[in-house]
Amino acid sequence: MADSNHPTPEAEFIEGVIAWVQSLPTAWAQTLTLALFLGLLLICWMIPRAHVLADAPPQRWRDLRIWASVLIVLQLGLYQLFS
């Protein structure tokens, strides 16, 4: 057990990682967020249509991938507007 004056090696490592992340430019965080949203959009469209509309009539407006895409694009727009 480590005393309060000497942090454990794991705590030192985590503090080092946090300090490193905080030292990165803000543009990196924005780029990573944009990439994650676009990756989510890509994953959404990789789901086969048959799985999405398994128990629903094959009407285009029932495709949840379209609704998810609209929400992701809306979120990206809000992110870009307020960042």
C-alpha cells in the first residue's frame, strides 16, 4: 500500500497521460471528435438494410440509418458552430 506522499506507479502513469493530453492543441481534440462522428456515421451505414428493416415494411422513411445520419450530421453542425 502506497502512503499519501508517494503515489503508486499506476497513478503516476495516469497523471502523466492526463498531463500529456492536456498539453495537446485544441485542434487535435476537434479533429478526433470529427473523426469519431464520421466513424459512427460509417458504421451506421455498414449495417445491412435487411437487419435494419427486419420486422418493418420496406418503406424508405423507416430506415433507421437515415434518421441516425440526420442526427449525426445535425450534431456535427452544432459542434462546428459552437467550437
